[in-house]
Amino acid sequence: MNTTFYVIEVIQFFAGLFLVVLAYLLINHYRKPLLDNTFGDDVRSEKSFVAMTDILYFLIFVPILFFGINIAPPDDYNVAKHIQYTIYFEAGLVLLIGVLHFIFMTVSTKVKVLR
């Protein structure tokens, strides 16, 4: 029973880490045209904005991954419930990435309007 619990926890952590890194790489790949459109010739502001968003991205998602780790199984441990919890955790992580990316897109277009 405990072995299954720990295996699922490790899979949950690495699946979440994979999703976070994959989303980060995709966002980095597709944000360049948006940033060029938003900041134009202001390279210094663009670099500062990129550095700030990169740091904030990992400051948000790494703690979430660590908060999702359970050290010991609960008294009423059930493998099916644990797998369901893992699915909910990963889905919530992807939803949060999507919401924050939407906010990033909204803020970056507002910056263009304010310039």
C-alpha cells in the first residue's frame, strides 16, 4: 500500500514539473511576436519584462508543485481516490497556467495602449 502511494506521489510531482516546463517553453516560443508588438524599440523594458515574468512564473509554480506532495498516506487511503486527486491536481495546475497566461496577454496588450 505505501509503495503505491509513494509511486503515485513521485509520478504526480514529475508530471506536474513536466507540464510546467512544457508550458514555459511553449509560452517562451510564442511570446516573442507579442513582446515585439508591445514594446517595439524599447529593448530594455522588454528584457526587464521578460526577466520579471520568467522569475514570477517559477516562483508561482514551483511552490504549488511542492504543496501538492503528500508525505504520508491518510488513514482511509484508497488508490482510486489518490489517482483522482492527482488528476484534479494536474488539471488545476494546467488551468492556473492558462489563466496566468491569459492575464499576461491582457497586461501586455494594455502596455501597448498606454505607450
